[in-house]
Amino acid sequence: MRDWPGRRWVAAGLGAAVTALVIAIPTDLIDTPFFSRDVPVAWWAWPALLASAILAGLLLATYIAPSGSGGDPGQSRAESRAGAVGGVLSLLAVGCPVCNKIVLLTLGAGGAMTWFAPAQPVLAVLSIALLGWALRQRLRGERACPAPIAEPTAGEGGAR
């Protein structure tokens, strides 16, 4: 990551900020008139959200091809799924347990507080672990098989 160009760092920063907002607004970590919470925010919600957002931003930045390279280094389906599942778990982890319609339909209000609320810190750890694993795999792929710098050919505006 030391050798990343500025545009990758900009993408990482913007990706982290957007991720944080997309999760914090509907879960009412950021108070808005559009959403509300029936259960106070847990002490660990903001640190978990920030860690997930930073990892998601860095993961997004790995999709930005280095300047002059041939393109994306590629990834396996497992990495793609891990990143997506990590983001969803982050949303579930910091959300209000009795405001989640799926949890309420599945467990009821009592079950949401008895079973789901205590599981939310575990979901936060899983989210961070999955996003970290996906980022690590992407970075290992870049290091193991760096995209070569494309040489301009005669048909691409090079010297003839």
C-alpha cells in the first residue's frame, strides 16, 4: 500500500466515508429526522463501524488500477462474497435490534433483545474479520502478480 498512487488513497477515503454514512444514517448512529432507534447505541458501535468503513474503503481502493497498468489484478468469488457479507454484517451489527424488520419477524421483540442484541458484537467482529481477509487477499494478489505497465503500441498512439 506504500506504493499506492494518490487516486487510490482518495478512493479509499471516499469509500470509507460513504460506507460510514450509508450504515450510520439508516441505523441512526447519525441522528436524522428520517430514522430513529428504540434501543440506545452500544459503546462499541462507532469503533466497529469505523473499522469496517476503513477496511471497506481500502478494499474499494484495490479495485482502482495503478496508473498505466493493464487493469484490475482480479479476485476470486470468495473474496468478493467476503467483502459483501462483511458490509452487510456491519450494518446488522450496529443497527437497532428491535428496528430490524427481519429480526422482528423472525424472533419477535423479546427474541431480538434476548438473542440478537447479544450477538451483535460477534457480528461486528465477523464483519471486520471478513473485510480484513478480503483486503488481505486482494493485496496479496497485487503483490504476487502485479499488473504490468502497458507499453503503448503503434495502434495506440505510440511512435511509428
